[in-house]
Amino acid sequence: MSTGAIDQDIWQPFMAAYPALDFELAASVYSEELLHAGGPTRVAQDRESYLADLRAFFDRAREIGDAFAIEFRFTERIVGDGIASERGVFRIDIHLASGERHPSYGRFHVFERVENGAWRILTDFDELGATAEDFDAAEPIAG
């Protein structure tokens, strides 16, 4: 099956949300039943807790003038009938208000499903520690 609908429903909006610091757009890609684990604090969270942290992150960045961009690349994309598993590497480009710029790399593994006609992330695991080489070796979103 094609990954085009997943890209349209999840990855493109999520990547657009980061530079705009658009919490609502970022939150829209997640299932109401989201489970998240990992992140910089290495915790397991339900949707409410994870999205509260994401909102605080965006609000803080806006307050102090930091900017971000995020890109995802894939090492595995398995799509079934209304369910999918995707693994890959992400890069967050960090542009601090101080003028400092640097990329940060990590890995992710998500399970997604179609809910009300749109793909949504049901489970999300992410961790830091990937490299630029890992990112370059993974497959970008097509198109």
C-alpha cells in the first residue's frame, strides 16, 4: 500500500507545525488514544500529558524567540489495511534566539491507524542519539 496518505495526514502537517510553532496543527496528527514513550526525559505518557509538554515546548520557544524545523526520514514503512508501522530518523534544526544554530538527530518508531478517514499516530516512541549519517542514509518522504 502507498504511504502518500500517511505523508499527507501526518508527516507534512507535523513538519509544517514546527517552524510555525503551531500546537494545534502538531496535535492534530495524534490519535485520541495516543501513547508516547521516550523523548529527552525518557518517560511514558498518555495523550494529555504528552500534548501538555508539547504545548509548553512551543509556548516557551515562542516566548524566548527560538525557532525549529523538523524533518523525518524512514528506515522502514510497513502499511496494512488501515494500520501502519514506521521507523526512521528525524532531524530537528534548532535556531536559538541567541543566534546559535545546530541540528539534533534522533530515532522514532510509530504505529498509526486510520481514524474517521484520516491517518493518526496511535503510539509514538522517540529517542535522541542518531547521527547525521543515519539521517542521510534513511529515505526521505516521496514527492
